[in-house]
Amino acid sequence: MKKILMMVAVVLMTAITAQAQKIQIVDDDGNAIPLVSVMTENGIYIGTTDFDGVLADVKGASKVALTHVAYKLV
């Protein structure tokens, strides 16, 4: 019985995955904005959004700054 419970615990631990905090950038009409540069408040580069406007991991930043060549983001 202990072996079965231990095996179930190991399977559950390996099946559970952690997901990082992600953000999606959209315009006023709800359309995704691709290739937005995302930085911390201090100007440290975090990454760029994909073609769906999603950045999968903001690396723990609570506030971010966004820049894009074709948009004025407020």
C-alpha cells in the first residue's frame, strides 16, 4: 500500500507544472499587438511579445514598461 501511494505521489508531482506569469498586449479594439518590447520600471529588458501579443514570462516584475514603434502606448 505504501508503494502505491508513493508512486501516485511521484506521478502527481511530475504531472504538475508551474506556469510563469504572462501578459498579453492588445489595442483598444482587442487586437493583439505583436513585437512589443517589455522592460521593467528600471529599464531592464525582459523580452518581446510574440505574434499573438503574448509574453510568456515577465520574470517576476510587478510593473512593466512597454514600447512599440507603430503604437503610442499609454
